[in-house]
Amino acid sequence: MLIEKRLFGTCRQGAVDMYTLTVDSGMSVSIITLGGALVKLLAPNREGKLADVIFGYDDLSSYLGGDGYHGALIGRVGNRICKGKYTLDGVDYQLYINNGQNSLHGGKVGFSHKIWDAEASVVEDGCVLDLTYVSPDGEENYPGTLTVNVRYKLSQDNALSIEYRATTDKKTIVNMTNHVYFNLGGFASGKVFDHLLWMDCESFIPTDENLIPTGEIRDVKGTPFDFNKEKTIGCDFDLSYEPMAIAGGYDHCMNFRAVDDVWAAPRIKARDPKTNREMVVYTDAPCVQFYSANFMKNPNYPFKGGYPQTTQNGFCLETQKMPDSINHENFTDITLDVGEVYETKTVYKFIVD
Ligand code: BGC
């Protein structure tokens, strides 16, 4: 097991380091301290053959200017808040509008664009990178000083886990995630329509034309969102089905079925039949934003090695609570009070025979 650290670049906020954690199978992950973004994930297929399965950029300026939130930690609140407005304990808050008429992924400068403090260590069964960011009271118009710790761990069993922890000194709202885009054939291998996907999800959340939840929680049965039997991402990619027409594909919150023990079995399985690479996802989050990279088409920000952005060449599985929860009484509770601890964990594990 090995940890390497190098300077990735320097910007106005300061120096940005890149840590690469490697385990004995050869699997490795590279993470930069800007946004805690995953830049590279060399992951094995079932025979142990490695490929870089995530999208990212070669240079710091693309992370600062580019869109897509590639591999980054998202906070305080992931996804859209309708018109950037919410009310907490009778006080109205207005967030920065950065996506149509809404506030997306934490506002103007969310956690994805902050430099995090980092500390790496080798532990018994893997390598760990501990990231810390203290978000000041009122930052981006969220109340309370929020102290956030994220622990990335790459373990000897080829699993990358992300553990989030946050505490506040005033009641606030928190709904964090990571925004990594996968292509299990290797990021430069084209459309993901042939990937097989199984998700233990019983319902999804349709949106209006601004991609804001309508409030409805719809059963997946009989819709393209039913992944309860493994199927390819492409087979029901049906842009005539209204929710998908609005979003240009999959870009929806999927709600996991309630189970007694969330760690007993994966909640998602994804597999690329061409390369025989399989990833399973464990999480204690109640939902996952399944996004088929419908906006991945910005010609100004090519990926690593100059690979162009192309829609549906990747997919995100952003484990989190429901989007715009704070504006829907029937949605998940994303408030965090003084004395409470926000804790959630997601594991992306690669299966080797
Ligand atoms: C959202 C997409 C958005 C993307 C931005 C996803 O979490 O669901 O609608 O375009 O993030 O990168």
C-alpha cells in the first residue's frame, strides 16, 4: 500500500495537492484538495485488469472553470433548491442562483470549489485521506458554522468508501454527496448505454421543466425507471417518456426500498459487459440521483488526455437525500441541529473473481 502526494496546481485560494492512494491489487485513486475531487480511479475488472473509470480534468483551471462538478464533494446542499429560496424556523433565506432560476450544488462557491485540509494515512486494511472544511456561519446564505469531515478510504478489497460527517453551531440544512461520473469500460470508451444496471429502488421523483421536483413520488413499476431487474441503461432510455423528455435522459432522484440492514447487500450493481468490470454500491443514504450525463457536452473543457465531452458517456450515482427537500413537507428531513451529527457513508466496490 502506498500514498503519494504532489502539487496539482496553485490558484487564488492557494496550493492544491493531489493524493494518490494505492492498494496491493494495483487499484488506486487520485484525489485533489480542491473540492476533494476524485480525479482518477484505476479500478479492476473481474479478472483484475485495471482501467481509469472516472471522468476528470488534467489541469486545475478546468476544475475551477469547468462545469459538471466532476468527482467533487457537493455541499452544503446537493441538487437544486427551487429559486434558491427556503425558510428555516421562520427565517427566509435566498441562495445564489447559478442554474436557470435555481440554486444548484451549494451555490456560487460550494464545497466542490473550496480547498480542503488533508491528512493521509495507511491503516491496517487500506489507505485513508481525511479532508476537513469549516464552512463559516452565513456562507452562501446557509446559517451556522458547519464543520465537515470527509474520509475517503481505498481498501484492500478494492472498495472506495466515502464517509461524511458534519456538525453545526446553529440549526442549518445539509445534504452532501459526491459527483463522480463513471464509465466502467474506462472513461474514454464511449456511451454507457450497454452498461447493465440494477437498483434496489421502488420509486423516483419526477420534476418540472426547471428540474425541480413536482412533489410527486412515483412508483417505478411500468416506467423506464424500473431497474429492479438488471437491464441496460440504454434499453428504456425513452425520451418520449415525459420525465425523461424534460431532463434529456435520466436525471432523477431514485428512492431505495426500505430494508432492515442497509449494509447486508448492495443497493446498486453496475456492470460493463464489454470489459467485464462490475461495481456494486453500498450506502445508508435513502436515495440516489441517477444522472446519465445529459449536459456533458461543453467543448471548452475536454477531459483527461483531451477526450471530448459527450452526453451519456458516463453516469453518476449521487447518493443523498431527496432534492429540494426543504421545500417539500413529504420529502426527507435535511435539517441539522446543534448537538446532532450528520453522518452518511457510501461504498463503491469493484468485484474481482
Ligand atoms: C444534476 C444535473 C446537473 C448536474 C450538474 C446533477 O446532480 O442532477 O441536473 O446538470 O448535476 O453537473
